[in-house]
Amino acid sequence: MLGLRNLYRVFHESRSAARRHASLAVVGNVPEAERLAKLLDAGRSSASAEVLLNVTDTPGTGVEVYVSGEAVEDKETISLAALTEEAVLRELVPRVVGSLDEDYLIPLGRGYPVFRHPVCEKIIHKNARQNAVVGALPIPGADMPAITANQGRMVLGIAAVYGEEISLDRARELAGVLAAGFGLRALARQVVKLVPVAGWAASGIIGYAGTLAMGRATILYFERGKRKPESEELSRIRRWALQEAKTFLARTRRQ
């Protein structure tokens, strides 16, 4: 469970993030722009929009969506063969989220439910990578306070994306309910088998996989109306986190 000092810190950071505003607008003088605005529940006026999607028709090849605005860190043009609901959800939405400044992730996910899941996934993987680095630091006792603070920030960030009011009582409740009982010890034992030499490398991978598992379980918790996932669901999450840890470890060894 989070220490009181860490709890207060992540609570204030998460509350500030939840209060930030992000609006989305779709512009363009083609029929596809109106369709995209409806699919995303976005406005059509660029005035004061932090995320702007400019839609143009490219005859014979589909449509192009240029992503820009104050909240966009990496402006880019996204090409879609057709503006279908599936293409928007599978291709456009994750890439828009990937282009955003981190400060705008939570408010965009909170304001526009279609972005909710990819926003949460980006939050989870960001914190998992940070905890992998922290866990691998050869400083005894330095990892747990930082790892738990990151996990607490992640959980409260996901809560904010799902429209939860970030109060100190809510922070305490989530710290108690979600930071315990997700079978992280069993996951840790499995992760250690991936690392041929125990020590800091193993601690880093455990921090990575454990954070992924807690994040996915948190998403499921809110999607189920704040009910803890069933044991079989948690087992699937742990298996997924273990596979992600294998991929992450293989990638870091190649670098």
C-alpha cells in the first residue's frame, strides 16, 4: 500500500491532471469530416480546440487526417483507406493518442469516451517503463517507494479517465482496493524465471510486468462498475503481462 506521503503527492498530481481541459474538433469541407465528428463526438469549430483533426478527401486512396493543435506533441498526417467505424477505432484513435502531449491524455480520455481505452493503455505502458528503470537501479531500498508512487499515479489517472472524482477519500480507497490482491507475487515468481541472473535486472522486469498487470486490472475494475475482476480474468491479465515482459526483455537485450 502507498505510504501516506506518496499518497498525498500522487493525489494532488492526479487531481491537477483531471482538472485540465482538452477539447476536440474535426474540420474540413468534405462529408467524411462530418462523419468523423459524429463518430468521435467531436465539435466542428476549431476555436479553442486543443486537438484539431483536419480531414481531406484523397480520391482513389481514401481520406487523410492531419492531427495538430496545442495538445499535440507530434503533428502527423494519418491516411485511412476508408472512414469506417472500425478504421477509426483501430487505426486513427490510437495514433491520435500517440501524438498527444502527456499532460492532455487524461482530459481527452475523460471528455471523449472513444479515446478512453488507448489513453489508459498509454498511461499504463509509460508507468511500466518507468518502473522497469527504477527497479533496475542498483540502489537498495530505492525502488519500492518510487514504484508504488508510479502505480498509485497510474491507478488514479485511470480513475480520472473513467470519470471518477479524484478526492483524497477516493485515493485512499483505490490504494487499498487496487494495490493489493492482484496476484503480483505469483507473477513475480514467473517473471524471475525469464531473467537468467537474479538481482537488479529481475527487479526491473518485475516492476514492468507488475505495473502492466495492475493497470489492466484497474481498467477492468472501472469497466465492470468498480467490481474486482474474477480470478480467471486476473489469471489472463497475469499471462498477458508475462508475455509483455518477455517481449520487453528481448527488446532491451537487442539494444
